[in-house]
Amino acid sequence: MARGQNTDVERSLGRRMRGAAGLAALAGLAWVARDVPAALGGRLSGARAERAARSPQFREGTFHNRAGTRTMIAEPGRNLVRELIFGKQKRRPTAPVPLLRPSASVPPGPASGSTATDTTGELNIVWYGHASTLIEIEGRRVLLDPVWSERCSPSGIVGPRRLHEPPVGIDELPPLDAILISHDHYDHLDMATVRALLAGQSAPFLVPLGVGAHLDRWGVPAERIIELDWSESHQVAGLEITATAAQHFSGRGLRRDGTLWSSWVVAGAHRKVFYTGDSGYFDGYAEIGAEHGPFDVTLMQIGAYDRAWPTIHMFPEEAVSAHLDLRGGLFVPVHWATFNLALHDWSEPVDRLWAEAKARDVRLAVPRPGERVVVDEPPAVDGWWQAVA
């Protein structure tokens, strides 16, 4: 074969190989992104959209806070992207986060849907990391904002990755009576976790208005979806669960505020728990405390704050003020330690919280992920996080 012919063959072969490599790369990207459209969730339509339109929180096509808020406030001279890449903050722990496995000593409660009344007064909290928390109240079990995936993202390969493993597998959770979702952001509502709970549990999902559209798309049957507006309540297994106001926003794609966000009140015959979800500090906490308090324990968001978004996430000191507004007893912090979602040091939220709680004489428990807190006999705060910060 002549040299020119040989060169033509090599060029043709090179083009074919590059084309094959390109096709393989596209196929790989398509495989990796195969779940992203589903993870984005559903959209309001039909009866669900009509109900949303009747909400006092809904106008001009979206849900709104009671007061005006901004999700990002520009600050002269500050470049958030540069700070994210080159900032000096220690946004990850330097050693493994200590995990505990909650003991199985608590007797099992009634099956989901039971209306039997338990008067033992039992109240325990098991924090699994970030906002994922189990409330054990009067023999019932309520799971908050469960996220067991490796990333809080619609993609399995990009997005904030866990800084510690879940202390228990999702298949190791005890039988649940209710699953509460505060809003539809990825660090609070996770498709893979919902599907696992759909298969392994029988409890209903209680969600703010519109969030049921996401669950619909993921195969949750209508009889297991209970959507509530602020101040609406639902009875589950002898508990009264109420959606209460929060100051935040929603959205899983480019569209914002198409679903509602909420805090939650979980009330038994004798004990009460409050959970903030995600929220900035606002006068609604005093209103909730006056109407539903006092609370035996509050589960308060303390992390992922920044002065660039001060109205939608609380600073630790504000969380203490909110706890007092709510007429709370024991303060248990959530929404920290598990995902790197802001520009502060990993341990800063709980360091600031501990100082403020001591200054204002607030009862505080800071459990390790997986540690059971008996609300009436909480463990002393021992600063365990400082050894791994």
C-alpha cells in the first residue's frame, strides 16, 4: 500500500475512533444522568393545583412568605464564588464524625394508622445527621426529612456529598407511624430515600402543599400522601400533626416556590415537639409558641447560614431566640455536620450555639449522629465535635 493510501486509512480510522469515543462519552453521560429528570420531581396540576391556588400563601402562581425575603443579597466587595474556592474556612471535619447506633431498648409502638392512646409520656429524639431525625413520642415514631443518599442532589456524581455515613441503614429503621417533609430542597427531600421508604414502610407522608406532586411522580400512592397548608392538622396514630409557618423558599429546578415550605408541630396526649424545617428568624415563632406551645423539645435549624441569605436560614443565636419564642424546653440542633452547604467552618454553628445557650440559660443537647436523646434526661453537652473539627 502506498504511503498516501496508508495515511488516508489512518485518518479514517482515527475519525472512527474519535466518533466511537464521543458516542461512548455521550452514552456514559446519559446513563449517569438517567435519574435526573425524575429526581427533579413533579409539577402541580389538576386538583392539586386548584387547592394550592386557594391557599392564603399562594398568589401570582407561586407560594410566598408572610414577609418579603431574598434568597441572595449582594455584598459590595465580596465574591462568593472566589470565597467558595479559595476561602480559608474549615468546612469539613478533620477526622471521622463519631457515629452511634441507637439501642433497641424502646418497645415497639402500634402499627401505622392505629388510634390507640399511649399515656406513658415517652419522648426521645434520634438525630441521624443533617435534618433527618426520628421522634419517639408516646409509643409512636415520626421521621423527619429523611435523606440517606450519598449526595443531596438530583445527580449521583455531582452535588454536596455526605461528610459522614448514616449511622443506620434505611432498612434498619423501626416501623414508622408518619414521615414528615418540611420542603422540597434536595437536602430534605430525596427521591431514592422516598422510594426506599415506600417499599419498606407503610407510614403516610405528610408534606406541605404541592410537595405531593413530587411523591406522585416517584410512585407514592395517593392514600399515603397527606398535603397540608399552614395551620392545618392531621391525626395519625393518636398524634396530632400540624403544619406551621416557616420563612424559606422551595424549588428543585429552575422554577422557584412552586411548592410550600413549613415547620411542624407533633403533639401526643402529653408531649409536644416542634421542628423548624428550614427558616429564617421571624415573628411567626412567637405566634406558634402562643398557639401550640409550650414544647418539651424543639429541633432547630442552626447550620448553612450566611449574611448573604440572612432571611431564609437562622444564625445559631437566632435559633436560640426562636426556641425561647416557641416556649421550648430542651433544644436539639439539626441541619449541621452532614453536608457542606455554606461558607462557615464545619463546627462553627454548634460552637456559637453552645455559647449562646449558656449565656441565655437554655437547656441544650448536642447528640452524635445516631445517639438517642431521652428528653427528660438529656446527656450533658461534652463538646464531642471539637475533637474532629
